Amino acid sequence: LNFSLTEDQALILEQVKEICTEKLLPRADDIEKRGVFPKENIELLFQSDLMGVFLPEKYGGLGLDFLTWAMVGEEISYSCTTTGAIYGANMLCVYPIFAFGTDEQKERYLPALVKDGKIGAFGLTEPNAGSDAASIQTRAEKRGDGYVLNGTKVFITNAGEAEIYVIMAKTAPERGARGMSAFIVEKGTPGFSFGADEKKMAYAGLPNKELVFDNCEVPSTNLLYKEGRGFRVAMETLDVGRIGMGIGAVGLARRAMEEATKYSRERVQFGQPISGFQVIQHYLADMATEIEAARLLCLKAAWMKDRGEQFSHIAAMAKVFSSEVCTRVTNKALQIHGGYGYSRDYRVERFFREAKLFEIVEGTSEIQRNVIANYVLKAAG
Amino acid sequence: MNIVVCIKQVPDTANVKIDPNTHTLIREGIDLTINPFDLNAIEEALRLREKFDGRVTVISMGPTQTERALRDAYALGVDRCVLLTDHLFAGADTLSTAYTLSCGIRKLSDWDLILCGKQAIDGDTAQVGPQLSEILNIPVLCWVRKLEYLGNRKIRVEQETETGCCIVETSLPCLLTVTKEINEPRLASLRGVLQAKRKEVEKWGLSDLEIDPGRVGLTGSCTQVIRVFTPSPKEKGEILEGDPKGVSQELVKRLKDAGVVS
């Protein structure tokens, strides 16, 4: 085992920390308060080459690995969780095109998605298909030299702001998961429109909208991978996405712990800073321990991905553990703040609301446990 | 437009310590960084290059660890970095620094504009820029907060003054010192940081330059620092307490006694 960073990773991480804490962090409170899309932050991510960390240089990336990508994600989420969510959702469009696209698709879309400022999004979830992803009803019917899409997606992150969408639709509904195919759909394609923005518990600046496909014609050159193999595309993409969600939760948890630590040293009760009380010290100790463990799980999953190993179960563990750690840590951070923590004047209240998303998005905790249990039972023979 | 930017590596924090014997800053063990005003100069140069093409060369004089600052400049996207370094350059005051820089810049030959920060945050002298222009015999404009290239080798600048601003036009070549108002310096991109690692910082010593050895370093300095000290912190003021009426009466009385008001 070797926990040391390469010279490149250390350089990148130092610069990312500077970018995130100097530019993203000071804007985070305002983004939530005003509920506006953090355009400036996203432009900065593109300009500073944060979008394509794991992509080869020929597609506009940095040619680094998923481990570095994950560490970058932690820093973004630490500074501004909303920006982190946009970054994560962009990856859900970049990754499947990179992993499954034709050379033409990669050349056409990847530089746009990591260099030229075009945001990406991923559309799988539907009103009646969440955890049961294979039950989606959006149809893609072969017609002439293309496909016609009909159906509705919900909760789609980056919807409206994104220019490029990877969409899952059924080309053969009777075949269940094997009848699903993936398509690249560009914003502005006739028949493709957006519904109302979802009002959420947090992330007021994060767009989550319906995607509506009404006889939307997509050329066959935009079929991603093979017809009927869309479920595979979606599952592999989500495996990588889970590392992103896990490490995003770690970033937020770390931030919440730092706020709580700082507050505990300033807040005086019974004649001393509350950090002097063992109960608070034990809270902080548990928070720090859990964050460390969560980070290691996420980085291990990324490291396995880089080595080409089967990492789905570790990614699922990373996601379920980190997101639940994040909820516990933000909860304790709020508790340490007492009444002030419940007030909107202190940002731990926002962290508490933001944390819950990680347990739900990109596969609920329950689905992650299914994935892990399947692995455990299979491995037992 | 080919631009030369002069930079200085300075301590990163305000917490600097002074060597009681040499009366100079102790640089060991302190994080060093590019002087903030010099970052504005680099940013302005990069913006001019983005608009009008050309090359941006960054030059600095200092010990070998100054290479780190020049690598940071590469990360920001400049084309060439030159470090004037030689043990004979050590102990230089502003005049011998300006002279040494002028020799380096003469060797660069092809340039139209020199940009400097208005001053360095460690010494705060604001002298090197103007001295350099004098030695190179080119016009100088200081405290520039806005710069426009008018074409035809003409520029218009806004200089900050104590009472307002001064709008001046001049022709290239010239030297400008810039304030922080001129722009917001970019942060290096990740690609920039990775590429900077592989770039070469050219190092020129005394023997690489056409230079008068009697005018460099401590020998060439015509000023000597007698004493540098940390000013003692301002003492805590007196706080008058009591009811507002009594307190204000007491305040007026004290001010009158001190002759501040009559």
C-alpha cells in the first residue's frame, strides 16, 4: 500500500485548493441564498482545466487518472457543494461518451464538454423509474436514419444549462433492461424541451428539471454504444458517479467539521470554550474518524478503477458509507452549534440540508446495499 | 507586442523577521511568492498578448530559489522566464538591482513594453521601475490603473494620483508600473501548472551579460540599510465607560484639554 501522491497529483491538488478556496468558497453562501446557477464558478472550472482531469489530452483533458479526479471533486464540494453537484453531473455525460463513444463522438463532444464550456447532463430517472431504472418508459423508435424519442425524464441535474445530454430510452421495451439504449441529444434539437425547475430542500442554485421528448428526432450517429446496451452504459457510468458522490459527501462533511471545530473553540459556556468539554471532543473525534474512513473508501474505489479492477461494490460502499457519514457529521456539526446551528445565519444549517441529497441521488443507500450484498453473496459462491 | 515583466519574489506573509546584524529580511523558512503587484503586471501582459499577439517574458533578479516564482509565472502562461542570478548580485539596493535588470533586458533585445508592479510589498520602495526606465532611457509612467493600446505603437494610460487620475498618452517603448486596480490576476490553470514543471527557466550570471561588475550587488549599491525594525504595535486606547451623557462630556473635555477642539 502506498498513500503518497505523485508529484503531478500534489501540484494539481495544491492549485485546486487555491482555486476552490479563493474563488468558489466565498460565493457559496450567496449561491444558496439567491438560488441562481453559479455560472461564474462553472466558467472557472472550465478555464482552469478542472472538468477533464481523467480525459486524455487529445480530448482536451489533463491525461491524469480517476484518483486525481476524485481528489479534485472533494475540494470543489468542500468549497461549494452546488458547484460540486454540477461538476459531478457533467462527468455523467463525459464518462459514457469517453468510455463507449465512437471516435467521431469523442472528438465532437469531449473537448466541448471539458474545454469549450459546454455543460453536460445525464438523463435516466423518470417519474415511475427511480431505483428500478430498467423500467423506464421513454421510447426511442427507429425511423429512417435515426431514432424518434418520446417520454419524460425528471430531476435531471444541469437541465436547461447543459448543452449535451446522455439520455436512456427503450429501443425494445419488451426486452426490459436489454431493450435500453443510450443517446447523445443536444439542447435545441426540435422536440426536446424542459419542464419546471424542481423546488428542493437545498441546492437552490442547482437546476433540476424535467426533460420532455416529444417526437424528438436524433440521428443514428448519436446512438451511444450499441442498441440494447444502454443499461450497461448507465450502470458503468453510475459506478464512476458513485465515487464522485461519495467523495463529494466527504468534502461537505470535512467542511462541516471544520466549521464545528472553529465554533467549539469560540463558543464559551460554563466559563470555558465548549471544545474543552469531553462530549464535544468526542463528537469531533468521531466526525474526524468517519470522514477519514469515508475518504479512504472513495479513493480506493477510484484507485481500483484506474487499475482496471472490478470496483462496483467498492464504489457502492464508498457512496453509501460517505453519504451516511456526511449526514451524521453535518447533524453533529449543527448540534455543536446549538440554537445558532438551527439558524440560517450559520452555514451548518445549509450543510445539514445539503447532506441528505447524497443518500438519495445516483442510487439510494438501499440500492447501494443491494449492490454490495449481491457481490458478497456471489463472492461466497 | 513583446512585453517584458519584471517580478520580485517576496515573503508570503506579513510576519517577516529581520536579521539584526545585516538589517535585511530573513528569507529562510518563509513561504515565498510573486509580489502581488507584479501579478497584476503579468496579468496585464497576458491580456495584451491575448489581444495583440506577441510574447511575454518575465525577468527577475535573485537567488536560485527565485526559480520557483518564475515557474509560477510559467504556470500563468508566460512564454519565457529569465533569472538573473549570481552571488555577485547579492546585497543589491534598488539602483544596482535596476542596473542588473537593465543588462538582462538589453540582452533580450526585442521588446516594446516593460511592465512592473508599482512596488514590492517587502521593501515598499517603488524605485526599481523608474530607475530601470532611466537606465534604459525610455519614458516611465507609474501607478497605472488602466492601459489601452491605441495601435501605431501608441498607448493611453490612466495614472492614479493622490487627488484623482491623470490620463496620459505615450509611445512605445516605455515602462509602466501598475496598481492592483488595473485587473484581477488569474489563477493558474491545472494545465499551466503541469506544463510549468517541464519548462526551462534560463539563468544568466555575471559572465552571461554585458555588465559593469562594479555596478552590481552590494558593491554597486549607493544606499546602505542602517536599521530595519518592526514598529511597536499601537497601544490599546482608553475606553470611556458610563452613561452616554457623562461619557460624551468627558470626551469633549479631553479633546479640549488636548487642544484638538476649542
